[in-house]
Amino acid sequence: MDFTAIDFETAQGYRWSICQVGLVRVENGEITKKLDLLVQPPDNYYWKQFVEIHGITWKMTKDSPTFDIVWPLIEPFITGQNVVAHNGAFDFTCFQQTLNWYGIETPEFISHCTYRIYGQSLSNLCSKYGIALEHHNAISDALACAKLFRKHLENPANKPDIRI
């Protein structure tokens, strides 16, 4: 199955404050595309405790495009696709609220969540399966999620219809 793994980091507690996008495209079981984008959140405003989590600051995104500008790069990997995230309740909410913030219609896609599949944290799963992880770096988290979902799909007993 082809799919796109995504991860978002936010600048604040508001889900529409995406400051980094990590996207990994998998086709026929192989990683075919990676996107790692810094995004300027609204007003380029950060809460200190979020900077402490991911290390992204307003200085790093002051010249970055806003989400509505990068959306055309991301959209082909989302619309009509299988999209997977770890803790999809967070990432899919961030995605929807950010689209709403910019007045962009939410596209149709099929969502999957590796947290719901495995029931463990991303860091624990990466340790268990020997997957490299720089936690709270969106591209690293998305790549780990892609590897976990691919591992799940490799088991013939698993059906790719787990949705959130």
C-alpha cells in the first residue's frame, strides 16, 4: 500500500500554530519522497515551553513561508491518499485546524495512526525496533512513523483499515 507519513511541530498550544512539517511518501514499500519544512506560524509567535521541546525558534522561521504558501507542496501527498501519523489525534487535528486558520478546505484522505496500532509511544517503539529517532524533529518523527506503518503492513494478518 502506498501512503504518506506526516508529523507536525507547533509553536504554541494552539493546534493551528504549525512551525515544522515532516512528510515521508512511501510507494510500493519504498520511501520515494521526504519533505522537511520550517513554517512560520501565525505572528511567528512561540511559547517558551514549546521551543524547549523541539528547539525551533522565531528566528529560525522569521523568513520561512506560512502554511498556506507551502500547502501546494504538501497537498498532492495528502488528498485522496492513505495518511499515517503517530498520535494522529494530535497531528490530524493540527492539520485540520491549520487549514481552517488559512481558509483552506480540508481534503479527503484516509487516516491511520501508529499509536492506535501499537499502543506505545514513538520513542519506545523506535527503541524496540531499532529505528533511529530525533524525537520532536518532524521529519525524524514522520520517517519513524513510516517505518512503523510499513512494518505493520508487512504482516499479512494486518489489514490497512485502522482509522481514527
